[in-house]
Amino acid sequence: MNYNEITKIVTHPGHAHRDDFLSVCFVLALCSQEKNIPIVERRDATSSDLNDPSVIVIDVGEKYQPELNNFDHHQFDRNSDPVCALTLVLQKMTIYEEANRGFRWLNVTEKFDSKGPFYVANEIGIEWNKISDATFSPIEEVILHMFSKLKKNTKTMSKLMITIGNELLNTLEQFTGRWQQLSDSITTSLVYGNEVVFSLGILGDNDPSFALNAYVAENYPNAVATITHDDRGEGYCLFRLNDSPKIDFSKIEKDERILFAHKNGFVAKTHDKLESTDILELLEKSSK
């Protein structure tokens, strides 16, 4: 996309959804970096829109033509892979793979929008009519309702959407950088045959848990715990993964090296930095 040449963004009227809203946010954010704020209109797309690459058509028009900046998915076969307008926009921006890794909500957004609540409810094992209880966000609902009422973006809405888009882009950039840091610094140990991930290359004042769970899930799916710097104190944080029955940190709450251990056993924190032998000893005492 030539973001300095985009004149208009067209998306569907009526009730707004996460995929069309965020797609517009991403486009507006990247256009704003080129000092360009295109008009946003919520209406059906015309043939003129669909044939003009300076007009980005999102989630409407029944055309997927990235070379013309048309990004609708509704014409895809019902048995096609879960894809929404946001998928197509991120692919055009060449950041889809990073986004799919960094935004853990993207996968379910694709499924919810393209396959519906029954599909998602079945995947996560709840009744379909309770799906809104599990996914409801009052903040998201209010913002989407505000966007739904507009036929054309106001300055206030465009400013909000640019801010959201930039925040997500910045988060994704940070996530990608952190992924590389983790890949360069992580080590592992076995405690009674159970894999424990040590991520001590990220200091406590630099959000040491950021991107860690996603990295561990992809690279060490059988790990039972992570060890990081504590983001609140001077010691280490011992965290149980996936509620593993093989680790219970409540067992070490009386140990003099422990500042805090949760009664449910999923996390413990040490007073100070410890030698690796001390950490391994605490892990052994916590193992079942």
C-alpha cells in the first residue's frame, strides 16, 4: 500500500465488528505516519471504489483484490480456512505472521468472524449462548457502538483509531524484538524429568513476562515452569505453566529464601537473586 496516496477507506454500514474496526485502525495509523488522514466512510462499496486503488475497501464489496486494495472475505467458500478482513489487511501489510504470533486474540477473531459463535464455542468447550460471557469486553463494545453510529469518521474517532492502530503496531514491534531476545538468552533445565525454562536475560524493570508465554508455548510446549526476574522486587519469579500438576510452589512458602508463595501454588517469588543451585533446589522441593 502507498499510504500517502490513500484518499478514502470504505467499510460496511450497520453494526461494526472487531475485524473491520481494527483493519481501519491499522490503515489509519500507517497513513498518519505519512501525514495523511484519509476519509473513513461506512457504506456499501461502489464499482468506482472497487476499481480505485486509492480507496481501501474493507469487509464489504465481496472482492479480495489486494492489488486494488479490496479486502472482503464474505465471498470465500464456507469450508475455507478461518479468514476475516483483518487477516487480509495484515497480509497485505506483510505483518500477518508476526501478528498471528504476537496478538493472541487474532486467531479467535478470525474464527469468530468467519465461522461464527457455534464454531468458537465448540473449540473452547462451552455452550454457544455463553460465548459472549467468555469474550465480552465493555470497552470494546462501547467503542464499536460509537463507530457503528457514524456514516463518516469524526476527527475524534479518527484520532482514537490512529492511537489504537499505533499502539498495536508498537506492541507488535516490541514483541518481535523481545522474541529475538528470548531466543538469544533462554536456557532450560530438567528437574525430575520436567523441563523448566530460565529467562534471566530480561531484567525486572523491562517487563520480563512480555511475550514469554507465547515463546515458551511454541518452543518448549512441555515445560512446567518459568524462572524470570521479579518485576516488583529484587528476586526471581517462579511461575507454573498450564496449571501443571507436577509443580506446586505452595510447598516452599516456609523456605527462608521465599518472599511470597501463592496458596494455589502457581507462583512464588524469592527475596533476592539466587544461585542456580538454590533455584534448582527450590524447584525440586516444589515438584510432585
